Amino acid sequence: SGNFDAVRLPAFALKLDGSSGPRKIDGQLKSNLLLRPGRNAATMEKLELRANITEPGLQPLVLTLGGNAGTDARGAQWALQGALNNNKFDSTGSAAFSAAVPAVQANARFDRLDLNQVLAPSAGSAASAATPAAPGDTPVALDGLTAVNGRFNVSAGQLVFRQYQVADAKFDAALDNGTLRVTRLAGNAWGGSIDASGVAEAKSKRISVKLVANGVDANALLKDVAGKDLLEGTGRISADLSTSGASLGA
């Protein structure tokens, strides 16, 4: 129903069935859809999405989403709640398309965020602490930092990535003109607390990281980070690293 300025499609339903490389997805999306052709705008109200995602070597994922989202020629905005394999999350944010590079403001909170389920073929298994080193002539690839500008705030009751597990994780970052500034990466790990910050620059290929870990199990930390069994005890560890060069060897 509606007119030439606004067309309403109540209880709009869309069946999903597709693939991207080896990854397959199927599911269904339902929403009250409002189209404004003159503004190139669309709004989804009471959105409901359920999707099954499978990929060889990864645990099957079930994604559910609910909430509202909208987009037009100038930008997009969303307020969503959902779950990834029963791990609840919510996200709010907006994106602006008026500049040459899109600008994104995003906030997200997860009960548990296991990146191994999404990114790594060793999902659900204990990753080896000693990761084989990449060849020295491997380029330092930071070009992806130029794709968007924005500010990002993410928190997770538990964050898992490879062999690292961080409780009560908090991540605040800003991306501007190819420079990523992580103003805060904090949480509890190795029996203590960690607080880190860093900068990565796409143009100069410079990376710097500062880290302070208090009350941590030194042996557990070194095994996870370096694959070394050198020290025992609890302590305070600090690091201040700066790198530059077009290749990993440099």
C-alpha cells in the first residue's frame, strides 16, 4: 500500500540461499518494509533474520537478528539485537556515504565472541602456541585501513582469538585516513589484567603497540604469545614496540 512517495510492504519475506566461495548460507528474512523511491531510501522495521552458515573446516553457525535498519543515498543506520550460536549480542550505529570514504560509527556488545568460529579453520580446537613464522619477504599489508573512516567501540564478556582468551574485553578505536588508533584494548587474561593501545598507519606501514599486564602468570603469557617456557611466577609485564618497513623482514 502507499503512493509514489512511500510504498509499504507489510510482512515482507525473503528466502536466502547462496554461497561465497566455499561458504554457504540459507535462511529467511522477514520485515515490515518501507520504500521511498524518490529518496532512494528503504527502511526495515521489526526485522527478523535467521540464517545458517556453513563452511568446510568451520563449525556451523546460526545467526539470528532482530531490530530496525534503514538506508538512503546519504547513509545508513541500525539498531539490532541477535545471537550467534546462542551467544547474544547487540549493535547500534550509522554510516555516512557523502564523503569519498564512508564514515562509520559502530557500537557492539557480545556475551561471547569467538573469532575462531568465524575466521579460522581450527574452530573449537586449541591452537598451537608456536605459530610458524611467515617468510621475511611477506609484504606488510595495511591497505584495508583506507577503506573506511570511523569510530568503533566493542565489548565482550569473553573474547577468543586463536590461543588467546580475554574476559571482560573492551576495544575502542578510531580509523582516519588510513591510520588506525586503538585507544584502548583492555580485559582480564593469564590470571591478571591487561591494558594496551596501538597505532597502525597504512601509508608509512608503521605499527606501534604499548601493553601493560598486571598480576599475570608469566609462564602462561609467554607460552601463548611466544611459544616459550622460560619463566614461572606472577608479575607485571610492560611492552613498548614500534616497527616500520614494507616487509615482515624489514
